[in-house]
Amino acid sequence: MSGWIDKQKNILDFTFSSILRRKGKNIALLLVYTLIVFLLASVMFLTYSIKREASTILKDSPDMIVQKISAGRHDPIPLSYMEKVKGIRGISSAKGRLWGYYYDPITGANYTLMVPDQFSHGPGGIEIGQGVSRVRTTFPGDALDFRTWEGKVMNLEVKRVFSPESELVSSDLILVSGEDFRTLFGGSRDHVTDLVLRVRNPKEIPTIAVKIAELLPDTRIILREEILRTYDAVFSWRGGILILILAGAVLAFIILAWDKASGLSQEERKEIGILKAIGWETSDVLLMKFWEGMAVSLSAFLAGIILAYIHVFFFSSSLFEPVLKGWAVLYPQFRLVPFIDASQVVALFFLTVVPYTVATLIPSWRAATVDPDSVMRA
Amino acid sequence: MRKSTAFLLYILSNIILLAVLGVHSFYQRESAAPGIEEKREMVGRLDLTDLCLFTEANYTRHPTQADGHVAFQDHPASLEHFPSGSLLRPPSKMNRTHVRLDR
């Protein structure tokens, strides 16, 4: 066993001497390879982490949301619809939600305004998210001005700012009383934004959804399962601008592997010829080339994965922030929880290290089986 | 020091660092549990349906509540123009080639 280890170490020493003879090319190769792994792993960690957190946080979202659709657009729903729905067996609770968006012309930010079931502050008071507090530099005791639907100015006092830990769901949220909501947006008191339903037995949800669709044909029903699947699909590898980043990275990697697989340089062929001439077996030459490929790919893979983890979970994917932030004025500040899918890391290993190592071996095998005399004379 | 020894030490130190990051991720998940629970409680209490990720437009802020044509609602020829629209896929129920606008 120790003899075998010594042999591997000796071959490794020779391999590194060979690599260092082409220092510039191999360092460039290592850096590009590390960058590709870093990019792929960063996207992988970011998307999986958000998907896991979304699926955990949104588990308690309503079982069903009923929206009224009019001329293809979302319309306020009459409260009488709620009375009709309450009669369906299996529904444990049905209530109307009052919520909407407010565009703040001072900052250019969009806020989500909502009326909670219980609001202890009453008219004149609001609770705001960290993002609102940040863009307006507003804290408990300060006042925020809103422009009502009639063009009048309405002054509301900030009673509380939500915790930073809740930014992922509350950053742009403003909780107001029902009275203030109606003063701000108008609308009939007989209508709400939509209905939220809770069902006793989750297995009955599809059946109840069908009944509601028949009872209220001008409504659209959104199930919690669809909410969770939407966030499962968000940042999916198959969608959006991230595929462009991945496609660029994968293409760069294919070019690298192709460069390796398409053949050795004259110098490398001569080196193999000399080794064969001085007594190296074909298997020893292949072992040397294996270690060469493995040294570069394994070093790049480990460095890329570590840097990706630090980038995503210590620096909150700061390199992707311009893409993620888009044109939003209000952007939540949160640190992602490091949920790691080990199967994805293993898949990345087999997609990067193994093909590259094999791509290094193929031309070496061809060169190692040719007569060393003809190779050295070429 | 032999080159092979230096390489093996490099690999070993990376593996140790990966193990340390693995332990870090475990403890981070543990310490993030109260925050996740707080968010989950907020979702249940306020009947929230979406994460606050993209606040550019109503359909990027609440993608689960958006209908099929809302991205193009500004005028009949308007195209999706917010950067977030390129990150968000349509809701899963809209994988068909058309959308029923009355649903």
C-alpha cells in the first residue's frame, strides 16, 4: 500500500513539474475553470436557498384565494360572495382581505398596504416594514404622508417597524386600519380586494375549488399549492435571465473541455514520447495525465464551491444584486439561510471534474500508444 | 516541500474548509429558525401569499396573485419591460400556450 502511495506521489511530483513548465496557460485555465464553477455554484446555492425558505415560510398562507375577474382584470369582490362561499361544506373560515399598492412619488417606491384582522393602533396609525423605513428614513413616532384617491393629503403616524428578520415578507408592507384604507383608496364598503378561505381537510381543496368555480363563475381561485409551486419555479434553472448566465458559463466550459480533447500540443506529445522512451508504461503516462486533469479540475472545483458559498451566504450574492434588484427602489435586505442540496453539489462535481479529467485522458491515450521514436522525431 | 505534498495539503485544507462551512450552514440554519418561524407566523396571521423580492410592479411583487396578461396591461402593445420579469416564470398553471382571461 505504501509503495502504491509513493508511486502516486512521485507521479504527482512529475505532473506538477510538467504543469509548471506551462505555468501561464495552466494558471489561466485554473482561473477560468474556478470562475465557471463559482458562477454555477452561486446560482445553485441562491436558487435552492430561496426556494427552500419560500416553501417553509409560505406553508401557512391561505388554502384558497378567490379573486373576482371582470373583463379579464382583477376587480374588487362583493362581500355577498363570501356569504355564498361560507355555505360550502368543508370551509372552516372565509374572510375578505383588503390590500393594495401605493406608489410613493417622493421615492419612486411601491408599497403594499394591507388591513390586518386585528389592528390595535386604530385610525391614524400604521406599522411599516424595514424597507419603507429605510427609503423614507422613517421611524416610530414619525409621520408619513399619503395622497388619497380624492387628491387630499393624509397623515399617518408610524407606530411600529417590523423586525429586520421579517424583511423577506414585510419589507414593503404597511399595515393600516380599515377606515384609513378606505379613506386612501375609496371603494365601496360592500367590496373587498379578495377572499381568503381556510379548509378543514386539505384533501378536499380541489373539490371545494370546483364547487366555488361553479357557484361563482366570474371568479378565479388560487390554491396554496399553486402559490408554493410558483416559488418552486421562480429562479428555476430553465427560466429567465439566469439561464443566460448559466448558458455562458456552460459554453465556456465546453470550449475548455474541447480544447483539451481536441489534441495535445507538439511539446506535450514529445514529452510523452520521451517518457515512453525512458521506460514509462502507457498506464503510467495515463496516470500522469489523469493526475494532471484531476489536479486542475479538483482544485478549481473546491475553490469555486467555497467562494460561491462565501459569496452567497456571507455577502448575500452581491455580484447578482444588480440583476435581482432590477429597477426596484425598495429592495429587501436579508441574509439567505444556507440550505444546501448535496445532490446538486455532487451533480456539479460530476458535470465539471469528471468530464474534464476524461477529456484530458483521451488525447494522452492516443499519444501514449504511438511509437515514441516517431513522436520525438516529429 | 515536495510539490505532491503541497498539493495534497491544499486539497486537504479545502476539504477541511468545506467541512467548516458545512458546520457553519448547520448552525446558521439553527440560528435562523426563530426568524423563519417569525416570518411564517406573519404569513399565517396576515394571510400573506408572496415573498417581498421584487417591488418594481404589482405582478412582480405578487406573482402568485397576478393573472396572465397583467404584465402587458399598460397598453395593448406594451411588452414586459421590468428586469424582474426575466427572472420570474409565469405561474405554473399557465404552462399552456394560451391563457383564459375569464379565469
